[in-house]
Amino acid sequence: MQVLGRSGLLDGIAALLGGLCSVIGTPANLIVSQQLAERTGRSFAFFDFVWAGVPVAIAGLAAILLWVRLPLGTTPAASPRLPGQAARSW
């Protein structure tokens, strides 16, 4: 079950990061494009979000690759638990 949970979460995050690169990738991109079209008469082209989306997607993928190496249910040594806080076991 842990493998399916981790895989599904990573797939969802990767899909979200990929969606940042196009107008229809996320609802926020589509809403911003529609608002721009209503106010100025010109909307964003399909890949106009690439200039902002690709750097964010690369940073997100780097964060995922670092996060995948941590086993589930543990915390990194750099972030100690609060007193009385138990380790999570998913």
C-alpha cells in the first residue's frame, strides 16, 4: 500500500508540474487567460506559460527527486519533531 500511495502522489505532482506549461494545464492558467481576454481582447497563446512554467517544473522535479530518497514515515534530521510528537507511520 505504501508503494501505491507514494507512486500516486508523485504521479499527481508530476502532472501538476507539467500542467504549468500550458493554458489548459491548470484551472488558474485558464482563468487568467480568460480574464485577460475580457479586459484587453487578447488572451494567452497555448504555450505562453512556458517561460514561467518550465523553471517551476524543473525546480519541482528536483524537489521530488530529493524527496523520493526519504523513506516514508521518517523525518529528515534537520527538522526535529516537537516534544511529544510521534513519528508518523503511513
